[in-house]
Amino acid sequence: MQTMNTLLSLSDNLRTFWSYTGFYNAEPEHLIMILIGLVFIYLTITKEYEPLLLIPIGFGILVGNIPFNEAANLKIGIYEEGSVLNILYQGVVQGWYPPLIFLGIGAMTDFSALIANPKLILIGAAAQFGIFGAYIIALQMGFAPNEAGAIGIIGGADGPTAIFTSSKLAPHLLGAVAISAYSYMALVPVIQPPFMRLFTTRKERLIRMKNPRVVSQTEKILFPIMGLLLTAFLVPSGLPLLGMLFFGNLLKESGVTRRLAETARGPLIDTVTILLGFTVGASTQATTFLRVESLKVFAIGALSFVIGTCTGLLFVKFLNLFLSREKKLNPLIGNAGVSAVPDAARISQSLGLEYDPSNYLLMHAMGPNVAGVIGSAVAAGILLGFLY
Amino acid sequence: MRVIKQLMVYLFAMVAMLSGCSTTPENPEWVINEVMVVNENSYMDSYGQRHPWIEIYNNTARTMDIGGRYLTNDPDHPKKYAIPRGDALTNVKPHQHILFFADEMPLKGTFHLNFTLDSTKENWIGLYDNDGKTLLDEIVIPAGMQADQTFGYEKDGLKYDEEGNNTAQILDRVTPSSNNAILEENLKVKYLEENDADGGLLTITSMLVVFLGLIVLYFFFKLSGNIAKRMSQRQVAKSGTLSAVRSHSHLSGEVLAAISAAIYELKEDQHDIESTILTIQQVKRNFSPWNTKRQSLRELPR
């Protein structure tokens, strides 16, 4: 009899244990998300698509979609208050991580191409039409204005900006917006070239641009100070992003804070990138992520990149109408205005080299590329001002 | 350097002008937000009794402790009721409220005052800072308030409107310890849904602002670039090098090279006077860190 009772309790224990396992709690949606995470990891390792971000995101998707007994209140899920993942996720929800990443970006970015040829700044402004084009499309697809703003910011091609903005405007779309933004940033070498060929003639692609002048140290120091004052006075709601971007750049250019600049562009940005990527990935729990809205977000996100690329290219062609022959710009640098630093500028370079093996466009494309970062932060500030 | 200083002075003057000098009074950090003088069927205290009450609003974006400040209904006696320090409940979260009962029973706890309000006359209520001298906020409730009626501000913490008028009034809704204005939805979003359903207006406005912001940057750096170029030319001119000659003359590089070669040969005295043809071959240095192979090494995704 005692043996029987022991066997029964053992069986009960095993049954209880089974109810806590991932196998018992698994739903088809979990398996789909795990598959998506594995595809991310595979593509990143084999094709090197934005590896620094997509590996943490891909692995985060796996972690976030391990099924467990939510009713048991184990405090392990990312959405369970007080869990480790939830605490790390606060950096995304409260918007701490993106400004820290901007600090690192500022500390690693050389703005001299922009300072030497300031008209390239305007290309960075034109490419922001991708954000607002996507905003209009999202409204037409039935999203509310705040949701449309969160989706539109994908067109800024700037992950931290997209996360910062969507965490404020539409937190329920944060996962889809972040995954979409980073995925398309990784895919700019696939998305942009067809449109760059479509909107430029062979003659335009062969335009050689004048080498930029050498920029003095004083100008480099003035840039972050004046950049902050002029943009943040206009759009104070973009202050967390703009402030940190220009602060990081001043650390780099001042010449007296080398250690701080190295920390900002090294260990700090690496740490925050790991936390940001991992928690954004983990936030894509099947129950909150696998919805029709997410698919719509992905579709609009792709369109926003296309719109931004096209408006950047067309704006360069428009500018060329007013420029003398020796000052004309190669329209192939127009795509770089969408931000996605530095991949978009590298695409300008590789496409330029394809048509003229000695025409190096990288230094010119870096101008609109970094202007795109400023432009998208300003655009995010405007969206927050209007919609938050 | 003088030019840069001048530029900075102009810029600061411009910013100062743009920032304007508003004369509208500012809304205080603590606002006596809503007051009930006659409480017959309204909010009860934790003892289950009804008394007049005073709601104070934290009008800032940070948690603040109201402990140590003074509440009074007598301007000649500003330290009438000292709000006890060290009570965790006196910490008021950003844009939240705290409520005191004017029941003349301070021994009941932190939130029970040692004075009451009288509906037959005008009631002045003041909140003083820790020094007992600085008046943080005051409100005057008119005489004759009806039972269960409150006097305060329609929008929490908004004491003055854009013209600087005090907006205190008898309120339509009684809302002890909660927002006077109940926001059911984001008003900005609602406005856009009603007036800009297709998003065109917001798009045009936003693109104008983005362009404006970056055009301002463009003009500034165009100007500072020109100044920097002029300064570097001056510095080169001062140094008296060949570059200095080049920067101040319109002679081509080839002509300057020929003159330099002639001077060199004359100084070294290596040749007699001969009739020769001087051929100058330009040496192009195409290398730059921007066109190194390393920059193009990343393969495009297949």
C-alpha cells in the first residue's frame, strides 16, 4: 500500500513538473517565433546582415519564446514585473538605451565630410520623407495617428530612434517596429540599388565630385555645440537623442577627453547594444507579436525605406539643377540620406565603383549619411511633439 | 578669432530675441488645486467622517515631499499647520495630488489640519515653504459656497491662462485626490484624427521643420566654413611659403613650379645659360584613407 502511495505521489510530482515544462506549454505560435529567431541567426552568421544587432535580437527571440507556465507567476517572462528580463527591458520601455547608443554613435562619427560640404545636410532632410510617407500609408491602412507615427519612424533607418519613438507613441508596436527597422537596415544593400539604378542615368552615375576641403579642428569642435543649440532649440522633444549624439561628438573632437570618447564608442555602446538587441528580441513573445498588425508594420517599413531612398536620390538631382558643372553632386549619394550608417554610404561607394572603378564616393556619401542621423532625430522630435 | 567671437555674439543676441520676454505669471510648483468648504455627501476621511478638504497638486515632473511646509487660513499666522516631516505619504508623485481635511483635529494624523473653513465668509488658504515666509501658493474661496461644491482649477495645476488671468472657479465635477480634467484620450491624436485624417498636413509641417532645422545648420556651417578658409589662407600667407604665394596669386601650379625650378637652378648655379624646354609632369597622389580597399571589403549580401 505504501509503495502504491509513493508511486502515486511520484506520478503527481512528475505530472506537476510536466505542466511547468516548455513542451507542455508550447503553442504553434511559439514554434513559429523560434523558427524566425533561428532564421535571423542563420542569415546573420552566413550573410553578415548587421551581425552586431541581429545576433542579440535573434537569440533574444529564442529566449522570449520559450514557453512556460505563465499562471505559476515564476517571474521569468519579459512582461512579468520584477523579472530579470523585465528589469533589463525597462531600458527600452523607458527609452534609456537609445540615447546611450546615440552617445556612442556621436563619439565614433566623423562629421568632417558634412562640415566641408554643408549642402549635403539637405539630402539628409529630403530622405526623411520616408518617415512621413510611411505615416500617410499607415493612416490609410487604418492605424491611429500615434501608431502611424511609431511605424513611420522606421523610415528614419535608425534603430535607436525607432525604438525611442515607438516606446513613447505606441509601446504595443515596439517589438514589430524594432525588428522591422533593424531588418531593413540590414537589407539596405538589397533594397536600395535597384532604385538607385532606376532613378539615375549612366552619365549621372559617372559624375566625379570635388574632393572636400580639409576641415579645421575648431570647426569640428564648433559642430556639436552649434548643432545642438540650433536643432534642439527648434525641436526640444528630440533632446535626448540630439543631446547625446552631439555630446558624444564633442567628447571625440575636443581632443581632451579621449578616454571618455573611447569608453562611449567602445565598452558603453557595446554593452547597451547587447542589452537593447537582446531585450527587443525577447519582447517578441508570440502572444504579443504574431498579429496581423505586425505584418502590416513590416510591409509599411519596407515602403518607408524605398520612399526615403527615392526622395534622397531625386533631391540630389533637383539640387544639381542649381549647381555649376564642377560642383554637381553624384545622385548615387542620395540614398545615404536615409541614415543606416554606414551601410547606405557603402552602397553609394560600391555602386559608384561599379560604373567607374576610380570614382570613390564614400567620403561624399558619409555627409548625407550622418545628416540622416540628425534629420531622423529631428523628425522623431517632431512626431513626439505632435503625437505624444 | 575675432570674427568667430562676433558670430557668437550675434547668435546669442538672436537666440535671446527669439526666446522673448514673457510677462505671463508662471504656474507654481505646488498648487492648491481644489477645495470643498461644505462637505455633506462627498469624500469621507479614513474615520468615516466628512469635513471640508483641500487638495494640493504637485505641478512638476518630479516626486516632491510636501512635509515640512505650512498650510494656513490666516495670512498673519503663516505657520499655523506644519505638515509633518518624515511621513512617506507626504511624497507626492509628479502631477499627482495630496488631500488634507480641514477638521480642526490634527491629532487624527498627518492629513488633518488644525483649522476649518467657513462657508459664510471668504476663505483665504495659503501654502508656505519650509521657512514659513515664502508663499508657495494661495487661493481665495468666495463666501457662500454650496454644499458638496468645489472651487479650484478646471485643468490641474493650470492657475493662469495664456493671458495671465487666474482661472479659479466653481468646478462642475468634484474630484478629490484625482484629476480635475479627466483625459479619456490623447487630445493631440484626437485633433489629428478629426482635422488631418490623411496625414498630409502633418507631413508638410514636419518636412518644413526638418528642412528648416537642417537649413539653419547648412547656413551656419557654410558661413563658418568660409571664415575658416579665409583664416587658413591668412595663416599660410603669414608663414611665407610657396602655398602662401599660391593662395595670393592666380598663377597656376605649373607656372609656380617653373619659377621655383628656375630659382633653384640659379641658386645652385648648376648650368650655364642654355636654351632648354622645361617639361613639368604633374604627380597625382590618388591615395586617400577614403578609397582604401578596406572600405569596400564588406561583401554585399547574396
